[in-house]
Amino acid sequence: MPFGNIWKCNRCGYSIRTAGYFKFYIDKNGDRRRFGHPIPSKSEKNYVASGYSCEGYCPQCRQIKDVVVAEFDPRREFEVACDRCGTKLLDNLENVPCPQCGKGMFREEARWMS
């Protein structure tokens, strides 16, 4: 089950969300789609490939990135890195500088499991 966090700047109130790992499938058109929960649809049962993805924060680009972490059949694992600059993505933003104001730090505002 994926976990999610909302991170809020202690100075300006800017907030962002990180989440993952999400199970996905690749349909016959080559598009990556998240599996439904808890019962897969008919189209999800006819997928071409599957794996896990996550939404992590890139401190270099200052953006949330949705990246593939692992694929199955064939089994491949990937670095959890930004697809643009290659920087390692973060899922724990406690004390990470706020990209909005540059003066505050992120603090955990909320956490959930879906």
C-alpha cells in the first residue's frame, strides 16, 4: 500500500506532497497507468508490463517527479532519481529548505496510507 506525506514550510506555508510506491501497469498503447484499488478493472488484467512508481521531490529542480522504481517481466530496478537532472529524489522532506520562500524549512503536515 502506498504512503503519502504533505510537507509544509514553517515560514511561508507553501506545501507539497510526496507519495509512493504505486503499482502500475503499461497498457497495449505503451501508457503507464496506476492499478485501481482494491479490485483491478478488466483492462488492468490485460496489461503488457507492470511495476512500481513513486512521487518524490527533486531538490535540484525543486519539483515533484513521478518516476518508475521497478519493472517486472523482465525484472529491473531503477535509481529513484530525477528524470531531468539525475539528482536522487527525496521522500522525507523534514528540514529541507522551502523552494518558494528560501527561508523556511519543510515540516511534516500530514501522513496517510491508501
